[in-house]
Amino acid sequence: MIEQSSDYSTDTYTLQLQGLTKRYGDLVAVDDLTLQIKKGEIFGFLGPNGAGKTTTINMMVGLLSPTSGAVLIDGQDRAQAPKRSIGICPQDLVLWEELTCTENLTVMGDMYDLPRAVTKARVRSLLAALTLSEKANARVSQLSGGMKRRLNIALAVIHDPDIVVLDEPSTGLDPQSRLLLWDFVRLLKNKEGKTIILTTHVMQEADALSDRIAIIDHGKLLQFDTPANLKKKIGSGDIIEMQLTEQEKNEAVIEDLKSVNGILEIQEINDASGKIAIRALNAVNLLPEIIERVDAIRTRVADISIRENTLEDVFIYLTGRGLRE
Amino acid sequence: MIIFAFAFGSSNSLGTGTAPHEIAVINLDQGAAVSINNTTEHINAGATFTQLLENVTYPQTDTHMFTLNNVSADQALSMLKGRALDAVITIPENFSQAVVSLTNASTRAETTSDIGLRVINGSAAQLPVSTTLPKQGNVTSQIIVEGDTDSNAFAAAQSLIFNLLQQYQGQIQAMTIRQVDATLAQKGSNSSINYISAAVQPLTGTRSLTLFDYQAPGVIVFALLLQVGSVAQDLARESARGTLGRLKLSNMRSFDLLFGTLLSWIVFAVAQILLLLGVAVALGFEWFGGANSIVLAVLIGLIGGIASISLGLLLAAFTTNERQAAQLGVLIAVPVFFLTGSFFPLPNEILGTAFGTTFQVYDLLPWTQVADALRQILVFGSGFGDVAAYVGFAIVLTAILFVIGVIFYSLVRLRSELRPE
């Protein structure tokens, strides 16, 4: 059963999805999705490719009509809510290439009926925050990919919305730009009090930024909680990653270790490394016994490491390792 | 392909083939009184000749040479200018009198010839005592065949009409001679008296105009129709790039986008018309009416431009990317252009008659009205009053097309889009 944190009272929810469903013929892209997103939080929305994230987001913002269910913004049906209340940074770059950065932002300011003076001030501050001031009068077609990404984000917030939807905003960004983006997202939350819905495939990003995270797959909600609670829910403890000198004995070792008390889960990592991943409580204390059992099967440990359970482990645990799309 | 074949095929058949020629006959003939066997009868040779034109068929076929359009003189002229007619035949008031003169002259000539022969042969005593010769008439009449002398269709129709008139005159003479000979029991003789004739009257304005002059307005309409694809591409680009989605999430109303699109393309249309006219003039285009005609032509061209923008909106509703829009734009604009009849005359496809005007299927296209109005103004030097009906219809048809375009674009593109992730 899906659990959601219950430490928020209903009146603090700024965005609610109620039984949201989207069907395309026989395909159910989003299946009865119910979520409550609190005002002022950063909400991580995770799922593999084709899980239904973008479809859900498009329904949230009004680009797509749900087959059934409702989207409420501050308790009001989305269609009745002011358009200014929500802003989206789409996954793709959605810019007018022939216009300058300033012109792109000004056009959108005008489209939201912002007074020209307000738009001007907002354009200046956003370009500064996203280090695009020097390119204010440069045509978008002349910008680098990273700069375009940052302008794409600026366009989502030019009208100062309460809710900002960032659909994979860090795609294609170098580490420096990504850190700048993270700072900007935190600024939106902490200084401007915005509610941010963030989808990303970078688990480190979701872990670092999100107050709460929902993981969906095949259009269904799998888990919804804080990153810490999620990591606890799928299993406490640490992850031991072990590589044997003879990979053909992985299966025998896995079978043998399953009986070790304290090992919660063990599986072979399906990549070229041929490593075995062991999730265990008190992993450090279990190491001697694990090595002893490996010796008993007449093979040797080539490499072994211990790390903390990560959001990626949670993600893979919930959604599996199979490729999508 | 079918429409291309239709356009080119109809052009060939109407120009030089054995298809019926669209003509109108304005019969002004007042008729004439003829005394036959001491009784006076009223004849109308104009009506008889009109009947002949209506019934005559191509040799060894059932195909009529002419399709007669029952229209007034003004309507006929207007249709002629719009190339809905190949020729307009005006039969003068004294046509019947000229026919009577021809008959009398033929009778006198034949009778005189017969008496002469009998005197020479020594048989004059056998002449009937009651023989009196009809009065010599001197009425001549000329049928006017009006049309665009640069048009192949007119040339073909005109030659057929001249030929028929000659035959008609010959038949009258032959019939008269047969009657005289029956009375005088004598074989006839030939006389060549030319009381009725025909003359070509070039359509106003076409005498000094070249084919280029005539077709320049059509080129303007063609250029305006090419805007269909450009408008559709413009809007499809917004849709494909996602910028339309961004705009839809803002406070922008459908009207803002569509009216904005309309305005920007109107500016383009005006520039395009001026540029085309400029180039045409530079290439030797001669138009009637001076600067006023140009201003009027630009304004009328603008209606065609708005019609093209409206069709572009409609097209954009059903295209998802620029390439699709460009391809569909050409696919639709070119056949529509042919259907305006700007380059080629089209076969009669009469829809009905209203306000004293016969409407063809093609008249439902605003560009047909625009092309006709432009031609009237630039080629024939007509004023606004002459083209008010064309302009009125063009505006109504354009407004209908714009509303349809806006409705479809709003419904399909400006609502929540139903596309999968």
C-alpha cells in the first residue's frame, strides 16, 4: 500500500492530484494518481523513461486533458485557477531562437499581462541569477546549450508563479551549470517561497534538493515520502558491492550468502562489472563471514566496498533494472 | 493531378478544340415587315440567327458549337472581362431590315438576270404579266463580335461566328434565288451582294495589352495563395517547437494569437502586392486607371491575402510540423489557384443565379472574386463601383473562411493537446 507522509494539513497543500488518469486507447499512461504537494516544498517526481511523469506534468499545468480525475491548485480546479499561478520549464528547449534573451522573457511577461516595469526588473534579476546578463541582448540561436537551458528555466518563472514545474532541467548541463541550477532552485524555494515540482533522472539531484519524492512507474505511484524515509523503507543498512575473481561462481556465492543472518537482499548487478550487491544491516560486522563463505566456495574476492544506501538503490529496487522505451 | 488535368484539359478544349464556346447574344434587332403574297408579316432575323447559333453543331458530331448565356449586355461584358465568356455577339437593330434588303436585292438581281436572258433568247413574251420587282433596299447591317483579341478561345469562336454568318447570308440568297427561279421556271444565277457583315470589336483595354498584362493580376493572386503554406508553416513551427504550448499556458487568448498572426501576415501581403506590381510594371505591365487603380488593387489584394491567411490557419490546425505544412500548402494552393480561372478559362459549372448574376462553383472561392476584381481594375480600367459586387462577395467569403479557420485552429491547437508523452 502506498503511504504518503501525513505531516501536512490539507489546507497547506498547494497542488493536489485526485485520481488523475490518462488513457490513450488501451495504454494507461497515468493510472489513478493521487498526490498532495505542500506549499513551499521541493517535490521530486521520479520515474524511468515512459513512466508517465511528463504526461502527469502536462495535465498538472493544463497542456493535456486528463481522462479522469482532477488537478486542484490551492483547492480550486486547475481550469479555474489563475494561469499566473503555475510556470513550467519543459524537458525540451522551448525558446524563440530568433529573439534575444531579453525579448524572449519580455514576450512571456507581456503574455502574462505583467506591467512592463515589473517585467523589466524581473528580466534583469533572472538573467543575473542565471548568469545570463552578458547575453541579455544576444539572440538565442547564438547561445550555448547550457545557456539555453538556463534561459528555458528563466522563462518558467518570469511571471513569478507560486508553483514552478521543472521537467528534467539539468539535462545536458555541465557540473558547474548544474550547481548553479541547484542554487537557483533553492533560491526560488527559500527566498521566493515557491513550490517546486522537479523531475530528474539524476538521483543525486533529487536527493539533494527534494523535500519529498514520489516515484512512479507504468503510470502508478510506487512510493511517496522524504528521501530519508524512502531509503529506510526499502531497507535499512548499507550496500556491500563485491567482485569475485571468478564471475561464473557468482550464482553459487549468492545462493550461499542468502542464508547469512543480517543480509536483507542480494543480487548480481547486471552490468559488465559482474559485481554482487548485498544490502545488509551492520554490513561492516558481516564482512568476515561473507569473505569466509566466498573462500569456502573456492573463489576469491577481487574487490569489495561498502557504501550507504542511496536514492538510486531505492529507485532501482522499485522500478527494476530493465531498460524502458 | 486530377485538378491539374482538369485545369489544363479545360483550357485546351475551350481554346481550340471542339467543346462549345461560351457566348452571349445581345439581340437588338427590331425586326422588319415583309410583304408576302399581299400579306404583311413581321420577321426577326436576329432571333433566327440566334437560334442558328444555338443549334449549330460541329460537323459529324452532336456537340454544339456554342453555349448561349442568357444575360444582359452589362452582365455579358462583365463575364467577358472575367473570361467566363469567349465572345459577345451584338445583333444591331436593323439586322432584319438588312436581311430584307438582301432578299430584295437578290430577287431583283435574279429577276433582272432572267429577263435579260429571255430577251436574248427571244422568249420575253412568255414573261408573266403580273411580275413586279421588289424595291431596291440599301440597308446594311453589321454584327459586332466582341472579345479579348489576345484570347485563343475568342479567336476560335469569332472565326466560327463569321463563317456561320457568311453561310447564313448565302442561304438567304440561295433561298431567294430558288423562289425566283420557281416563279420564272429558270435556273438561278449567282450574285454576291453583301448586305450583312460582321466585325470584331476588341474588348476595352485589350487592344494594346499583352498576355502578360492580362495575366499579371492572376500572378498576384497566385502569390497571395502561396501565403497559405507560409502561414501554416509559421503556426506549425510554434506548435512543433513547443512555444505554442508555452503561450497557451499564459494569459494569451486565442484571439491574441490569431489576430496577431493575421496582422503580421497582412503587412507581408501588402508588401508582396506592392512588390509584385512594381516588378510587373518594371517588366512592362500596363494598367488602366493610374495611381487610384493601384491603391484599389492593393486593398482588394489584401482581401485575397486575408483569405490565404485564413486558409493557412485552417491548414495549421491539421499539420504538426513545418514540412507537413509546406507540402500541404502547395498541394492546396496550386489547385485552388487553377480553380480561380486566373490563367485558364474553366468550363461552366453553374451553381445558380442570384441578384441577376449567374454563379459558378469557382465563385465560391474568394480568390476568384479577387482575381476578377483585380483584372477589371488593372486591365479594363474599371472603378470601384464596377467591382463592388466582386469585393462584397470576396469579403463575405473571406470572413466565412476566417471564422472556419479560427474555429478549427482554436479547437484543435489551442485546447489541451491530446498527444502522448
